[in-house]
Amino acid sequence: MSTRDGDAEKLLTPAEVAALFRVDPKTVTRWAKAGRIHSIKTLGGHRRFREDEILALLKEGSE
């Protein structure tokens, strides 16, 4: 997956997002299922999260 400029888009696993928010990875999955955060499903059915969106949420929460 890439952006317009050809730069690869960084995707995070639920465990990586959980570490940033200091919650359990299952909590991140529940947030995604509830629509609180946007996720992408891989061909294998795993959830991935766009790093830029997650960092924006972190920044928003710290203000």
C-alpha cells in the first residue's frame, strides 16, 4: 500500500496501538469494532491502523 508520492504508508498492529495508548490489544480491537477508531483489514483478516491517524488521536487526547 502506498500514498500518492510513492512513500509507503505505515500501518500499526493492534499491539502497537495498544502500547501507545497503554491499553490491552483487545481494547483496541473493541474500539475498532465499535467504530471509535478506523481500521483496515488485511487479506488475512487482521486489523491494521494508519500510524498518522493514531498519532493524531494521541495528540488530540493530550490537549
